[in-house]
Amino acid sequence: MFNLLITLAVGILIGWNFNSFYAALSSPNIIKNKIEKATSQDNEISERLTNDTFIDSKDDTKPQEIISIKKESVGMGKAYEEDSFYTLLHNDLFSDAMALYMDANDKELITYRSTLEEYFKERSATNTDESIRQMNEYIELEPNNKNIKLLLVKSHKSLSQYKEALEILFELLENASSTDNDMLNRNIMATSQAYIKELKSDKNFRELVNFLENQIEYGHNSSFYNLALAEHLMVIQEYDAAIKILKELEFDESYEEKAKSLLEEIEKESGNKKEYTHKLPLTKNGDHFTVEVNIDDTPLTLLLDTGASLTMVNEDKLSLSKIINDNLTLKTAGGDIVAQLQEAESFTIGDIELKKFQVTTSPFNQKDADGLLGMNFFKKFKFKIDQEEGMLYLSAK
């Protein structure tokens, strides 16, 4: 009996040791639960990032690579938030980045602003239109961010959107510090000059006058805009109105010299206007000038040649029905040539029309011209060729 009890005790002891050894090999339930929870959280993060953040991304970055970065960032606090903001911006999820921006604390906002400024600089170089849209969206949140507004001005100017750029610059000027005032004034002047040049090039004179008059009324650097308006009035020959403006600018230290120069030009122009009744623009062609004419409704470009006794046109460019002489010999610098003397029903140059005008036709091979405007035209007028201005002044004798 004693031996039986000893055997039973030994068996119980061995069984207990085996149970302890098996328990050591198995994960406790609490650890197992933590692993399952962590795996579930990882799956949830992966699924959220894939479905909500990167599924519509235009970027070539693989979602799984982004997810790996994000998962490594979990628990890193501020570093994770900064990475999230940068990643959203560079995966074309700007509105989502702005949502994160709105929830940021003051310290995070400092970093976000710096990140945004660099992002807008890069974006403006690759997709200016989209960058402008995004900067406007951001400015709705931060209307006082001067740096982003100046970037917006630069983007508008790169697309020749000078009017939009000026609106922002004038808005910045209203609340500018003394330090920024000079910088903004220089920017406004340069942008205004580019805008005026564009309007003149497009011959959009109505918009040009409206712009100049609005700036004069606004009162910011009005002398500059008054001078530009006077120059335009001279172009359209509104001399009286131009003189009135320039007389006032004679007393402005910055524009006095230019105003006096323009007044002298008007005086000269007015003298020509009294002496000559017609003013025709010329085009420089090498050492000569050309003028546009119409002979029996055929448009032609003729070189001015006061040394030629007759007007001559390339025979391939003009064929008239009335021939006066079909065997006319003309003496030229290159030797004698045979030409036809013909009569045009109508010869028009500018607002002048001549009837029964004689021209000669012969071979004439010269680039950018169809013939010569000779003395049989000029002798009908009192004329002056202003080479410096590129104008032909005419008055009937």
C-alpha cells in the first residue's frame, strides 16, 4: 500500500511538470489578444489609406509603399502628421491636406506653411493653372499670408494675367508696412508696364483707356499713368487732350523731361498736320521704305523711289486691260529694260484715290516688294518722307 501511494504521488508530480512545460511553450491569451488587435489595427490603417487616400492618386507611387511609410510613422506624433500633410499634397489630395491644415495646432502650422510655400513654387513651374486654383483655395483660409499672395502674383504674370496680378498687388499695398511698400510699388509699376504694352499690342484701346483712367482716379502713382494716357492720346491724334495732361506733368520732377519731349513732338506733329493733309505709315525695308497701295483693287507693296520717273509694277502681279505702249524702253541702274505702259482706272494709297493713273509693268524680282512708286505719283503732291518717324506726309498741290 505504501508503495502504491508513492507511485501515485510521483505520477501527479510528473503530470504537473508536463503541464507547466506546455504552458510555457504556448502564448498567453493576453499576448495573443494584443497581437490580434495590432494586426487588426494594421489592416484597418492599410484599408483606410488605400481606399480613402490613394485610390484616386495620379502619382506613380505605389499605395503599398505609401502605406509602409505611414505604418512606420504610426505613434511618431508630430513627425507622422508632417509626413501625412506632405504626402497628401504630393498625391494631388490638396483639399484633404487643407482639412488637416485646419485642424493643426500653432506649432504644426509653422511647418505646414513652409511646406506649402515650397509646394506652390514647385507646382507653379509644372502646372501653373492648377497652382493658381490651389493658392486661391488656401488664401480663403489664410487671407493674410503675404508670401503666398506674392507667389500667386508671379504665377498670374507668367500667364500674362496682369489685371489679376495687379488686383492682388493693390490689395497688399493697402495694408503694407513701410518695409514692403517700396517692393510692392516696384512690382506694381513693372506689372502695369507689361499690361499697358500687351493692351497696345492687342490694339485693345478701350480697355487701355479704362485701365489708365481707373489708376489715375485711384491716385496711386498717377503721374506714371497720366503719362501713359498722354502717349496714347498722341497715337490717336487727340493732341489737345494730350497737351493738357503733359502741361501738368511739366512740374513733376520724375516726368518733367519726358513731358517736355512729348510736347515738342506734338508741336512738330501739329505743324505737319497744318502743312500736310495726309499722313501715311511706311514700312522699313533694308535701306528703303515701302507703302501699301491698291491698283484696280489689286493690293500691292511698292518701294518709294523718287529717282524713278514712272511707277513700275511686276508684270506677274498686275495685268491691266488698257495698254498705252507695249514696247517702252526704261533706263535703270542695271541697264535698259523693255516694259509696257498701262493705265489703271483707280490708284489708291491711304485715303487718296487717283483716276486714270499710268504704271509700267515689267519683270521685277525683289523680296518684300512688288514694284516702285515713282515720281509720276509724287509730282502730284507736296510731300515729305520722315525717315525717323516712318511716315509719308502728302498735301495736294
